[in-house]
Amino acid sequence: MSRRSLSTLLAAGGAAAVMALLPTTAQAQPFSGGNYGLYGQEGQYPTTSFCSGTFRQIGATKYFEGMALKYFYSDKCGSFARIENSRPGCAAVLQRSDSGAGRNDGWVSETVDSGINYAYTQMGNNLNGRVSRALLSCDGHDLVNTGWY
């Protein structure tokens, strides 16, 4: 069998031919609980065109055994959590509080995908007096977190 370029495959067999060549590893999935999804932007990733480019890191990067936890905020869209240099079995978690009290009313998490070492959550809406924080969780244990912002 001869090798073909991506453009040749697309022309000859369309996307189905390309999909047949891609690995079939499992993809990371978002999980959520509490009343997550109640507010605007929740359930969307920070890469949506409405929010893209509006985030800045708040607070210092937190570390645990070389893994990094970062918290990002946009006054237009809310916040999200990102972990880097992570091992398998870990997840980025964003907890959101309906009030400024710092009580976890809703949360969203994203596991580390096979073959990569980072993950980031969907957005949490911590606008209009609500607050949120980021956590690094591995094998069901919260290892490090940021403050409530």
C-alpha cells in the first residue's frame, strides 16, 4: 500500500478516510456537578470566539510533585482551571460558589487525555459576586488548590 497525502485522502475518500487513520484512544471528558451550568458561559470552553483572548492568569502557579495548577479569569466570561506537566489519573477542577462565601455550589473537571500531560476545564461563571477556585486532583484526591477569586 502506498502512502498518500492528507489532501489526496480528502479528495479520494473524504473525512471518513482520514478518520480511519486516526488513533482510537479515549478522549478526556468533562464532568460536572452541583448546579454547574446554571449561569451563562458555563459548559463552554475558554477557546470559544466570544471569550478567546480575554483571559489572564490570576494568582501564582501552584505546584505539587512537579505538576502545575493555574487559574485564569476574564471579566467578560468567567474563569477556568488548567493543569500542566500532569501524570495520568489527574484532573483540572474548577469549583464555583454562588456567593462570595467560597462554598462549592457547582463544579466542572477535565481529565488528562491519553498521550498528553495537560488539561483545562470548561468555564465557570464567577461574575456578579460569584467566586471560583482551581484544584489539581489525582486519583480522587485534591492535592493543591488556588484561593477563591
